[in-house]
Amino acid sequence: MDIQLIALFTAPIVSIIALVYGYFLSKSILKEDKGNAKLQQIAKAVKDGAMSYLATQFKLVFPIMLILAALIAYTLGVGIAVTFIIGASFSAIIGYFGMLIAVEANVRTANNATKSLNAALQTSFRAGTVNGMLVVGLGLLGVSLIYMYSYFTYVSVGPEAIAENATHILVGYGFGAALLALFMRVGGGIFTKAADVGADLVGKVEKGIPEDDPRNPATIADNVGDNVGDCAGMAADVFESYALTIVAAMILGGAMFGLAGVVFPLLARSGSILTSILGTFFVKAKNDQEDPLAPLIRGFMVSAVSAIAIFMGLSTYLLGEPKAGYASVVGIIAMLALLYITKYYTGPGEKPIIGIAKASQTGAGTNLIAGLSYGMESTFVSVLVVAGAIFAGYSLLGFYGISLAGMGMLATTGIIMALDTFGPIADNAQGMVEMAGLKGKAQVITGNLDAVGNTTKALTKGFAVGSAAVAASSLFATYFEATGLSAINISNPKVFIGVLIGGALPFLFSSRLIGSVGRAAFEVVEEVRRQFREIKGIMEGKTLPDYSKAIAIVTAASQKELLIPAAIVISLPIITALLGAEALGGFLAGTVVVGLMLALFMCNTGGAWDNAKKYIEDGNMGGKGSDAHKASVVGDTVGDPLKDTAGPALNPMMKIVQIVALLIAPMVMTLIGK
């Protein structure tokens, strides 16, 4: 059996293994005890709110996706339309089931915290692993099934026809995944931060009550937001990066190595899925005193080192070109570097965090100035890493090397997603422990897990932004392949106009999202104030607030703001294409450059403000209730829509414009030319 047939069957088999592993983990989690009646009551409110939000969003999004599929079928062909629907459907499935297992795990993690650290850690991490297995399993399954279809349809014509058809219709798969991810990111981001800002401004600042105090009418909406933003949104986002790097590598690999170059990404992804599964078996806490971050790092490092071995072996024996392995390793190293940089600038107790906390002692103004300064510095350092990865990949194997660096960055996606989803699960568990009034060991354990979860969430945001930038760069390279352009001339006024418009797009896009959070948060603040004012007995704990009102406000606000950002992102590349293929190339370059920097800046700055606030709340600089604490809450409030709404949403935005350009490239060259 030749290597192509081996890859043909290996990729879907490994994908199914990942999905089956996730299924059995889900079953084991659901068998665990949900705790006392109070915990279950809180958990039901969070679950109902999260699933209701997602159902509302899907009702709005699905008709839009069907209309777009019909337009694609009419203009670009039925094959691309079908793969568009597959990509969107898989992205929706990941968001739905990933969030479902997260909300089921929240309460079980809280209850297990009354037993031991390892019990709580295992529940939260295994639930995160389910999300990771959904991302990598469905990501590879979709690509491999599409390639299998092309193989059996065109095998009689020849290998070139197989590769050409597969890579052509795979662009539709990436577009469907990316567009659905954009909807999930935008909607979830607006929901979670509007609820969070509204809860903080009234609860913490005005009433002086804790973040997850059950007396706060917005606290359930805040917990729901952690799930729809950090679980559903992040999963869909990374899924499309994962899928798109495979697509880009297959397109460019086919051009350089023929069918072996197309097959390599499938086998490399299969191997890295198995290494992610292997890494999960090393995540076990030795005792209640161990730092919860230690077992998480152990599992991640096992996965990363094993992935390096897989890439090097396949590049040597399949392609006969070790440089392909080196390019992939460059991506893994770059990913580790980005994680380290993110940890330094946003991690608890790090120098920048302490610096922002100290600045808070003189007011909110100096808190904001310090945060902006560190955020800008972190952007420069992070961009150097991404630039180094792109340069090293290109030096090794040209544009194909860039795509392989992107694959390397996403090699450990299975376990990275587990670490990311672990964060909001631990956060919700800690909130449930506080709302349910659990004392002793449970408070300590969930507090430690929540602190680690904040770190892992920040780290994976850096990973998501960096991998999105490299994925977008890979797609940018495929645009030149599709148009036949060897280069674009920046001195050409039309190209320069394209660069300017592309660079301005991330600002327009972000302004819509940040403004949406502000408008929705205003409504939440007014509602929370109204309930404190009109419903007697809330502050005394004698009467429960009406949690559903805040949930309804942020759900409606997030859906109202979905369509305009998506319309802007899809239409601007098409409008710019009227200036020609080179101008469109300039537009793509401007979007990636500015989008990357703005995303890094917003995510790191917001994360730093958040942890500076937590540093003060831990008893430093005067502790809770001090003037420094009040100033830090202002900084955290400003940073919330940056790090959890606009910044992460730039990831799918950067890739959608590239895919739209790829889809319209043949028409641009035919009708307008260079």
C-alpha cells in the first residue's frame, strides 16, 4: 500500500480515536456527583443561561450561513458550498458540545474540591480535554474526508487532479469554519464582558461585595459569559486556525512536493493528535500541596516533545527533506516563546503586574498609563517571535516552510485547548463554591485552581493570536499561489491604498465590538442598580435577585451586534479587489500586520490589568477596598473588552479576509487582472 493510501485512512481513523477518547471522558465526568442542592441550583441557572444563549445565536446564524452557501454554490461551485457547510457545522458542533461538557464539569469540579486537589483538577482538566479532542478530531476529520472524496473521484485522472481538486474545495471548509468562529467569538465576547463589567462596576465598586457574591444580580450572567466566551468562542476560533493551517500546508505542499507534500500535513496532524492524548495521562496532582500548574506543564511538555519527534520522522522518511521537520519545530519553539512572553507580561506576581499594581496607588489614571506601556512593550517582543518564525520557515522551505511553522505552532492544540477550557471551568467552580457558601478545603482548592486557570487562559490567548497570525501568513502565501503573482509593488499607489485600508480594518472592526460591550454593560449596570434599589432584602441576603434579567440583556445585545462586523470583514476585501489583484494583496498584508499587533496589544494589556487587580486583592498595595484596588478595578474594566472581546475576535477576522481573497482570486485575475 502506498503512502497516499496510508494517509487516506490513517487521518480519519486517528480523528475518530480522538473523538471516542473525548466521548469516554465525557461519560466519566457525567457520572460524578454534582454535590448538594445549593450547588445544583446554581449550576442549573448557569447551564440554562449558557444553552439558551447558544440556541438564540444559532437561530440567527444558521439562516445566514445557508444563504451564503447558496451564493457560493451559484458563484464558485457546489463543491465549495458543501465544504463551507461542513466547516461551519463542525465549528458549531465543537462550540456546542465543548460548552455543554464545560457547564456540566463546573459543578462537579466545585464538589470534588471538597475531597482533594487531584479530584477537582482531574474533572476540570478532563472536561477541557473533551474540548481539545473535539477541535483536533473534527478539524482533521473534515479535511481528511474531503481529501478522500477527491482521491476516489479523480484517481483515474491522475495525482495532480486529486491534489488540485482537494485543495480547491478545502478553501470552502476553512471559510465555513472561520465565519462561524467569528460569530461565536463576537457574540460570546460581547456577552461575557458586558456581564462582567456590569457586575464589577456595581458589585465591587459601588456595593463593595465580592465578585461571585449571590447578592449581585449579574453574577450568574457573568458565570454564563465565561462559558460562552472562553469555551465556545475559543474552541471555534482555534478550530478554524487548526483547519486552515492544514489547508494552507496542503495547497503549498502540493505545489512543492506533489502528492507527498499534500499527504504530509495529514500524517503530521494525525501524529500530533496522538501526542496530545499521550500528554493528558501525565496531568495528575501528587498531593493537595502541589502547585496545580506543575502537572499541567508536565502534560504539555510530553505532548510538545513527542510532536517534535513525529514531525522530524515524517519529514525525513516521507518527504526526504528534513527541512520540513525543522520548519515545524520552529513553529513549536515560537509557540513556547509566545507562551513565555505572555506569562511574563500577564502572569501573577511578574514584574509588569507588580508595576501596574504600584501605579494604582496614585489612581486610575496612572494604572491605565502603566498598563498601556507594558502592553505596547509586550506587542513588540511578541511580534519579534512571530516574525522570526515566519523568516525561519521561509528560509527553510519558502512559503511552504511558513505553513509548516503554523502547523508546528498548532501541534499541541489538543492539550492547549484542554488548558484553555480548564480556566473558565475552574473560574466557575470557584464562583459556585463562594455562592454555595462552601468552606474549608473547597475554597482553598478552587482558589488555587482559579489562579492557575487565569494563567492558562492568558497563555492560550497568546497562543491563539500567534497561531492566527502565522495561519493568516500561510493563507497570504497561498494567495500568491492562486493569483500567480510573484510579488506586489508597495510603491504602486493602488497597492499602498490597499495596505492602508487593510490596516484600518482591524480598528473599525474592534471599535464596533468595544462599543457594543460598553452599550450592553451600561444596560446591565442600570438593571443591577434598579434591583438593588427596588427589590428589598437583596443586600441582607433575605431575597434572591432576578438573575434572568441580566442574562436577557446581554444575550439580546450580543445578537444585535453580530451581523455588521461580519458584513464589514467579508465586504471590504471584495471592494478592495476592484483595484486589482496587487491592491488586494496589499490589503491582506495590511490586515495581518495591524491585526496581529492590535490583537497582541489588547490581549496582553487587558490580561495585565486583570492580574494587577487580583494581585491587589490578594492583600498587596492595601488590599481589597483600598484606593489602589478601586483604581485597579477601573483598569480591569477597561481591559475586559480588549482581552476577551475585540482582541480574540481579531483572530478569525485576520483569516476570513485571506480566505475571501482566495475565493475571489480567480475572478479578480480574469476580470481585473493585476
